[in-house]
Amino acid sequence: MKPAAALLALFLALPAAAAPQADARELLDWLHAARDDINRAGKAKDKVALGRLRREAAQRLNAWPESAGFPDCRAALAEMVDFLNAYQRKDYAGRDRNGWRFRRHLAGCEHAVAGNW
């Protein structure tokens, strides 16, 4: 009876183990879409859209726990928030620095998500 219970526990745990991967993939897709929206709004100098994106990124950052795995995905999200805050403050050196860090963490996130498929 114990092997059957162990097998049942394994099958019940599989969807829970796959959930962080699916969440990371969804976050990565959102990061790509948000980056395109930020570039478009920045070129148009649409501060309202940039503020909305900053708030949405901050909400996603608060919802993504540090212990959830995929640290580069969380770091990319944090750098996106910092980038938008620097843009709002007109801190161009900080904006460039955070943009560079965002791209580095985004590449790490892409690698981590692709490596786990």
C-alpha cells in the first residue's frame, strides 16, 4: 500500500512543480511585451502610459516572491521598475545603468526559462 501512496503523492506533486516554470514563462512574456510598450511610450513621450507600466511592474514585483525561483526574472522586473523610476526622475545615468542591468537579467531569465523546458 505504501508504494501506491508514494506514487499518488508523486502525481499530485507534478502540477505544483510545473507551476513555477509556467509562472516564469508568463512573466517573461509580459517582460517582453512591457519592454515594447515602454519603448513605444518613451518615443511618444507618453508619461501617462509610462506611469501605468511602472505601477503594473511594481505590482508584479510585489506579487513575485523572492523564494519562487528564477531569480533573474525577478531581478529583471526589479530593474524595470528602477528604470521607470529613474526615467520619471530624469536621472539619465541611472536610467542607462538600469536599462543595461535589465537587459542582462532579461537574458539570464530567457536562458533559465528556456533551459528548464
